[in-house]
Amino acid sequence: MPRPRLDKRIRFNSNITYFKPQGVPMRFLDIIELTTEEAEALRLKNVQGLDQQEAAKKMNTSQSTFQRILSSAYKKISDALINGKAIKIVCG
């Protein structure tokens, strides 16, 4: 039986849910979905400049889980930037 998941604290709240390359219609783009957890991890680490331990505490998660979330976000954003894909921020 797997360990129960902790509820993570997410303070990221934006009305902007899509980012895309300029000049390319959405119908021609692949979409990468970034979760609000991943957006929050990016915000804490890169915008607020917190270290991994402080950011994990703010999200109410372990340091290793925070690192996995952050790595997933970096991979998705890198794919979108390098390959010209749109980014959609979704709940969950």
C-alpha cells in the first residue's frame, strides 16, 4: 500500500495560463502542460530565490520531492523553449 500523499501548499495563482512562441498560431503548436506544483516550485526557487530546503518547507513537501517537481518543470520548459512548443499551466 503506497504512502498517502501530503497536500502541497500552492500560492501560485495567475490569470495567465498559456505561453507560446510569438507569431505562430496555437493550432500549429504542440502543448506542454506545466502543473501548478511545478509553477510554484519554479516561483519559490527562481523568483523568490529560496534554497531547496526553505522552498520545500513552504510547499509542505520533502526536499527530494521538491527536487523531483523542480526537475520535471525544468525539463518541460526546456523542451518548450528549444522545440518551439506552447506551455499551458494546469491545476494538479
